[in-house]
Amino acid sequence: MAGDQFAFATIGQLTPRKGQLETIRAFHRVSQRTAKALLLIVGTAIFEHDQKYFELLKKEVAELGLQERIFFLGYARRCECSARRLRRGYRQLAPRAFGLVALEALAAGNQLSRHRWTAFPN
């Protein structure tokens, strides 16, 4: 990553309920405003239907022409290290019954953006 670039990341299992497709589409809008942004997708598909979702994600990235800006990094054993490398920013895209991911982001020193339907409404 070049010195003036910055990255967004989503960390977790590749599955529709985690919202990676929505993240890719949102990043596409960001990428039209700045050439400095990258998107890192950390995680892997576990089940067969998740593998099909992964193929859909790769197809969406290709159709949007973002192959040089969105990177699928696969499974990461030590995600806390990945979270610590992000300067700030965390957004829950889908409702969560338990806020462990948000707690991990806070522990890594990241700021949170939340919605009224997340595990952390305030």
C-alpha cells in the first residue's frame, strides 16, 4: 500500500449475512470519489452455499472494475492484528445479536459507526 493510500476492511466468514456484497457496492461509490481507497476482505467461505456467494463477490468486483482496489485476503488466523492495522472506522452492516466484533474493534483502537438496530444502540 502506498503512503497516501488508505484501506477499509471487512473481517469475517464470507456469507450473505455478513454483508460483503453490500460492502463492495458501497466501496464502489467511495472509489468513484477517491483513487486512494482500497478494500480488504478478510475471511473465507466455509459452506458450499457460501462458496457460491464468494463466486458472486468476485464476479461483482470484476463487473465493477475494482480488481486493483478490492483484495480477497482469505482466512486470517490472527484477525486482531488485522484490526489493529486499521486506523479507524468500523460499521456494522447487519444486525448482530452479540457485539463481540464491535468490542474487538474498540479494543484495537478503532472508532465505531453504529445504527439503531445494532448490538450497541448508543
